[in-house]
Amino acid sequence: MPELETSRLRLRPPDHRDVAAIAELAGDFDVAKFLATVPHPYREEDAGAFIARVAESRARGEGWCYAILRKQDDAFIGCCGLHLKDGTYELGYWLGKPFWNQGYATEAAKRLIGFAFRDLKADRVKAGWFHDNGASGRVLEKLGFRPDGAASRDCLARGHSVYCHDMALTRADFRRKRAA
């Protein structure tokens, strides 16, 4: 799995070096409540299990999860990934709260989507955002995603289902957005 770069970020597969940072950042309820599969509290054991699961998914050719590192200081700031589900790639991402509102999510997701369309030959990428996480919805809109329905999704941290906006981006829309 290749490392990916942007002007400010380096994306590499997460590994044992990231366990403490993942547990600390994803363990913040303000982060976990916007993620479907992250429990709260979230411990280092959970982060270690997460790293093992994404390595297995990568080995099966079903997942491409990346640790997001800030180039200026090599700080771990979050994760982003693509997961093959029912023949379609789904994008997911999260950042630790200290790194919100700095454009990192958009920058990392844009690079990963480019990887999906160019390298993985995806025709379409899906994503979703919980109704009370407008910042994530704005990230997806900036990337060219369009509404594609809505549904309730389970949220482990909250302990119940949450209304989720489904979004989709086609290869053609991504190319048009990049050309604009």
C-alpha cells in the first residue's frame, strides 16, 4: 500500500506507533460521537485491535486505512480510509479535536479520493455524515459529493442509531471538480 502525500500531510498505514495517539484522540467523546464504530470510552486495547483489523482488511484487498500525519512535526492527527463494501468504496475519516477547522480533513480526503479513482479504478465513492456533524457534511460538499439518501446508522459511542446523510461522488464529478 503506497504512502500518499499532500502539501501539508503524509498518509501511511497505521501501526503500533499510533496506538497511544489513536486512543487519546478517538477517545474524546466529541470525536467518537461522530463515528459509527468507535466505542466510548476508547482505550489503547481498542486502538491496537483497530490497527490489527485494518491490516487484515488491507491484506484482503478490502480496505485502505491511513494514519494522517502532519508533515511539519510528524504529529499523528487522525485517520482516513476507504473500505470496499458491496462493490462500492466508502470513505471515512476523523481528526482529533485539536486539529479541527484547519482544512486537514478536506486535504486528506481529497488525496485519498484521488487514489480511489486513479489507482483503485473506483467508479463511485460513498460517504455519510451524522445529522449533527455539519462540518463533515461541508467537507464532503467541498469535495464534490452529492446527496444520495439518508438512513439511521448505529453509533457505538452514543449507544443508539443516529440519522445519517448519505453522499456519493462519481469519477466524472470528481474530474469536473478538479478541473474547475
